[in-house]
Amino acid sequence: MEKPVVLFSKSNYKGREVLLVNFPSNPKLHGYLNKFNGIIWSQSLGSFYLPFSKEITNVLFQYLRVENYYIDYSALTTKKSSNVNTGETKKVYPGHRIAESVKFRIDYFKKWMRQKRYSENTVRTYEGMLLIFFRFHFPKTENEITEKDVMTFNTDYILANGFSYTYQNQAINAIKLFYHQQGKTHLLPENLERPKKTKKLPEVLSVEEIQSIIQNTMNLKHKTLISLLYSCGLRIGEALQLKVKNIDNKRRFMHIKSAKGSKDRYVPIPIRMIDLLNKYMAHYTPNDFVFEGQNGGKYSAVSARQILQRSLLLSGIERSITLHTLRHSHATHLLENGTDIRYIQELLGHNSPKTTMIYTHVSTTSLDKIKNPFDEFEI
């Protein structure tokens, strides 16, 4: 039986903005959503709902994707792209159906990606993009898609809905790789319209805010995970992939294996972090992965995001913060403490120093030394 499509939308309910979660009647999905922290079923709305924020929406999205549910969130994006003149373009939304041959090809494509050692997150993202693309063009099969169809999807779905630069590139890259794997590279036109990439600086927390988040994370496992992400500047995937055998207590190093770009690196562990890790391991005695779920195996990234959201709420921090913000904050604080940018690049596992240089734009160390003539005014 095909899984139902989940529709995300926004509404005002009891005087506040909420995220509505609707889907055709499905007891299994209903039970799965009931387990999500903070979500409420409303008989009057005939829908699940929870307070709206981008962070919570993203956490719920990932939670549903773990079980391979398709999420239609087009209703959340109504803003037109400022880079595209859509004129009289009529928005067209993907349906719920997909050709059987396409399902088979996408499954084969996923196996091929895994053989090529693409990350599981990339596999799931590309699968989701391809499902949207082929549902958009149903009943066409993969062999009936033309260059014009790709252009139409880009114009009438992605650009017309004002989806982000990142979303657009992920969609185009997924389609491109799918057809490249089948030896049909001619389908991706060179003149696909793309918006200009915005140059956004990363959000960074202060040392005091980081301390508050950690102090308001009560559970020992949760506190250890959040502390490790910040103290060692890890990506969440790296922390959850970390194994007990990859930690060297004596040398105070951890071996990060097959990180982004399939790169390994060694990361030093602060003394206090070693103490916290030892306390955590003595209490939880993990067998394989440092952070394991209740039934063994890797801890869930969705659960990790929920931990952070609870700690932010308790800390009274209302900014748009993600787990990756802890990594950004770690790098910025190292720079402000005088660490050479080349060492920071090595610690973070960046391929290019250009990636690491972005932290010079958010560091306050150099900016504080600028003498502003306004300070000399008599007012």
C-alpha cells in the first residue's frame, strides 16, 4: 500500500501561528506523529498542529522522511522569487501518483548511489526531489521526459513558488545525476534559470548563550551530545557516526571517519569534554556508536534536533538556531581566541580555506579594534 502524502500548511489557531499537518486517514501515520514531541491532535481542526517555526518544521520534516513519507510543503512558500519575473506563470503542483517504471528506476538509482558511497542524507534528499519531479509530470515515465519538461518543472514549480537557491540546486542536481546514471545527460539544458546565490553569514551564538544551552540540557546523554558538537565543532552526522573505538582518551583525540567528502580527520578533545564523555560512557555503556538509540544502532538526528529546540526554549533564546550553529560558534570562538585560520580549517575538515574564511566576517575581535570617530564626539 502506497504511503499517504503529508500536507504542511500554516494557520492562526487560538491566537497564534501554527503548523497544520494533514493527510488521508492512516492509523500507522497517526500513531507515528503522536510520538513527535509537542504535536497535538485537534478534533475541531481535523488535523495535527504545533507552534509554527522554521526549525520545528524542519525537524518534523526530517522525522517523517525517516519513514519515507512524502511531504508537500508548497503551501508554506508563497513568496515570489525576487530574481525571477514569473509574469503570468501559473503555478502547477505535483500530484500524488507516480508511474510504476519510475518507482523501479528510483529504487535502482538509490542502490547505485549507495554503491558509490553517497551519504544516506544525500540519497534521501535526491529520492525526495525525484519523487516530486515525476509526480509533477505524471503519467510520464522516465523515458518520456524531455528537456522541455525539466524547464517547465524549474519555471512552474520551483521558481513560481519562490523556493530557495539550495532547494533548486538540489532538485536540478538530483535530476541530472539520475539521468547521468542512465546515460541520458542531454536532458539537462544549459540555460536553466537559477537565482543568484545569496551571501548569508552564519548565525553565531555567544559563549554565554552556549553555556546556557548546555546548562539547560539536563539529560546526561543529551548534554554530552550538545557539548561534543560545540567543543569539537562536529557536524551532527559526524557525531552520530562516531564510534567508541574512535576515541583515544590518552591522547585526547577522536578519529572522524568518512566525513563530508569522504575525508578522515583527527580532532582534539578538550579535557573537560573527555571528563564528560567518560562520565557518560560509564553510565550508558554504549557498545558500538558513542550515541545509540534505545534499541541500539545510531542515535537519531531528529531526536538531536528536538533536544536542541527544548534547550533553546529553556534558555529563552528565540533566534533561528540549528545544530550546525554550534559548529559555526565553535569556529568563530576559536578565531576570536587567536587560533590561526589554517588550524581551524583543518579542525573543521574544510577542503578550501575560502570556506573557513567566512568566520572572519562574523568574528568581533578585529571589528572591536576599529576606532570609530563618533566616540570622540561631544554629545
